Amino acid sequence: MRHTPGPWQVQITGGEVECVSGAEPGLWAVVNGPDYETRAANARLIAAAPDLAWALERMLREHDALQMASGSTEDRWEAATYARVTLAKARGE
């Protein structure tokens, strides 16, 4: 998956909320929303996205290893199916 590498951090200056890349200084995104609480919540979600993607990928590796060991071809966990759909969405597939 191509994206600016994490960690991303939330930075608040005045009323402006930004997500700033710790890995590539100078890269940032201004987060908009109807109010401060919404902007801050959106920024926290954006900042967590690289870690969430990493966690989903690792969870699927574990799931698929269990699946292969049992000889099954179906997702054992409903969350695994949803994780596959979510990662594909993030990749633009």
C-alpha cells in the first residue's frame, strides 16, 4: 500500500487541526470539519490509519495461517472478511 509512512501526529495550532508525518517532516494534511471536536476526531483517525492498516494486515496473516493449517478455504472470522474489504478500499481496489 502506498501512503506517507507513519507515524502521523495530530498538531493543533489555533483553530487549525493538521496531521503531520513524523517520518517525512514537512508533509501534512489540514483536517476540516464543522467544529473543533469533529476536526480533532478526524485527525486522530487519520493519524492512526497507518497503524490500523498494519494491524489488519498482521491479523490477516495469522488468520490465513490458521486457515491453511486447517485446510479451510473460507474466512474463519467475520472480521477477516471485513478486513480484506477495508484494506482493498484503502488501496483503491
